[in-house]
Amino acid sequence: MNPHNDKSIQQIIAANRLRKTFGSFTAVDDISFSVMPGECFGILGPNGAGKTTAIRMLYGFSPMTDGTLQIFGLDVKSNLRSIKARIGVCQQENNLDPDLTVFQNMEIFAGYFNLSRTIARKRAETLLSFIALNHRRNDKVIDLSGGMMRRLVLARALINNPDLLILDEPTTGLDPQSRHQVWQRLEELKKNGLTILITTHYMDEASRLCDRLIIMDKGRILVEGSPLQLVKKHLGRDVIEVTEPAPEVIKFLDRMDLEYENLGHRLIIYGDNCDKLYHTISDKCGHDGCILRMATLEDVFLKLTGRDLRE
């Protein structure tokens, strides 16, 4: 049985009308969502959407301005210490101690959870093997690659054997090989029943890992659903891309009342069963300037949040 399909199971996270302001600026504006046991739940959004601010409220780093928040059925305001003992957090920033070895970083962090030295060492050994870093256990952190450091931060977040793992953009800045290594480890954790909440701006990451997700922009939730549901609802199955479209192509699309985005040098056309339409359009503009492909979560993201650069 899929645990997050059973409504009788207690929610791991229940966020209701969360709000966070900094002076006159509203970073998170009245958002509500829930996360069920064993689920990987994603929060997506462009830079400045409020993703990091939202999850910082979950683990008590940033107090809520308004709203209610329960984790494991406990109110965050009055039970934060108990909640923190049961969660693991992998922040965006690399806050490993560069003066310590890989193993020492694990061992000392375990002390924050009052683990005995014997248990701390045993868990550190197990987790370093899990993330394939046991061979670097005696190396200083400063000597690791960026991908190794991110894997070590992930391992450290698991030292207390958490019931909820919170990941804030865990693979940002990593090369493709390192990203896939992290994904494989997260998939193993998910398979073993760990509940995961992840923020990311990598759409392939969200599509691969998340059971459900929300897309945020300007502090608010735009949509919620599974990756496949969101693609089907907002785009359809297919996308046709036309480069340097001729005016007659645009006139044809308008005449047929078809949904598309005009980016000037490129047209993006959405729909289902677009094979016939693709051949019609490619005949008008030349086959080299027209491609047919499956719609993706990235298409949904760009359609809903826009294509302008966010700084």
C-alpha cells in the first residue's frame, strides 16, 4: 500500500496558511500543504520564490510570522526541540568543518543528538559506506570535491536516523555524475520508507524523485500535484517547437485556435496527439526548423513562472 494514499495515516507535515514577512516584504504569503509518511514532496520555484524561507520555518531556523505548522502531529512553536531530534536537514550552504576529517565531521555532529561515541562511530561507518566516501574517511574536508562535500552533508543529516529528511537544493552546482550519485542515494532512502522534503530548481530532479510537488512564485503556491498530473493538466502530452517561425505559421495557429507561446525566434505549441499537427506545421516551415517531443515538468514550470531571468 502507498502510505500517502491512506488518509487515516497521520501527516508528517501539516502547514496551514504559513506566512513570513521581513519588514514590508512578504517572502511566504499564505501557503498550505501537507506531506504524508514515506512521500517525497517537492517545493519548486525560481530564485526568490520563497522556497528556502518556507522550509526554514519547518526546522525552526526562521520563526513564522503567521499560520500554523505541525510536524509529526506536534506544534512547531511549542515542540521544536522534540521535532528537531527527529529530522535531518541538508542546507544549501556547505557548513562542514574544514579543519576536521570526514569521519570527525560525522562523529562530532552526532554529539548534537546525544548519541554515544560507540553508536556515533557505528552510524558514521555505515553512512560513509552508503554514500561511497569510506575510502576518504581520514581526509580533511577541504580536500574533497564539491560532489563529495554534498554527499557528506547528506550523510551527516542522516546521523540521527531521522523520520523526516529536509533537503534545500541538495545538488546545486554539482556535475551530472555527482547529481546522479546523490539521486541514487535518495531513491534508496525513499525505498526504505524515509519521508523526504526537497526544494530544487532542477526539473529533472523533481520529476525523478517527487511523488507530489508544489510550484511557488512570489511567495505563493501556483499549483500542486504529481509531476505527471501537472504536465497533463497544464500542457497535454506533446510539445512542438518551431524555430524562426514564418508569419503564415502563426496565422495558421491563430486560425485553428491552438495554444502556443510566441518567444519571437521560437514558438512553443502544446497539445495531445500532435503528430498530424507536427507534419502540417513542418511542411509550412521546413522539417529542420520543427521538432516534436514529449512535454516535461520544465515546460510547465516555465509556462507558469515565466521565462525572464531571476537574480
